[in-house]
Amino acid sequence: MMNFESFADDFGRAAKPVMNMSIYRGSFQCACGQSHWFDEEIDIICEGLMKIMVVCPNDPTFLTSLKIKTFMVFKFKGFVSLAGTHLKGEEDMIAAQTIRSLVRMA
């Protein structure tokens, strides 16, 4: 778990989510402490190089950075939770929404 600023810095370059995520199905360890199933219902804020930033399906104040594990680029092997954050206060919520807005405009 990290504060939001460190979490965003650790994620690195964020881009608009454009990857076809329909082939990625599996559970992941969420920043909320629970395991969740990844499917088309998961809210993806942004993506990086073979990683994504997702919103907890049970509590939108938790964000998790997930690495997409593959074999030879094509075979999905699961997710690795890299980092998580708990948005505390209005400032963190606004910062997360700003990232979402900026990558959607790109």
C-alpha cells in the first residue's frame, strides 16, 4: 500500500485503456485486501506497458496496479498485484479523476 502520489509515480507512464482485455480472465489481489475476479465489469483507469490500474469493484476508494503475466506474449498466465492505494479525502479523489480524464483525452 502506498499513498496516492507514490502509487501514481510507481505506475509510471499512463495511457488511455485501449487493449482488448476480453482474453484476460482471472482473480487478482486487490488493495482492499480481497481477491476479485477480473472481467469486463472491472473499471480500468489507465494502462501502461503490460499493466493496468483498476478500481476495486466493492469500494471505489481502492486502486490497484496489476501486471499482466503472459507466456510468449499470447498466453495469459494471470495477474500480479504490483501496488495499491486507498484514496483518502477529496484531494486524492480529484487527482484520480484527473488522471482518468487526461488519459481519455490523449
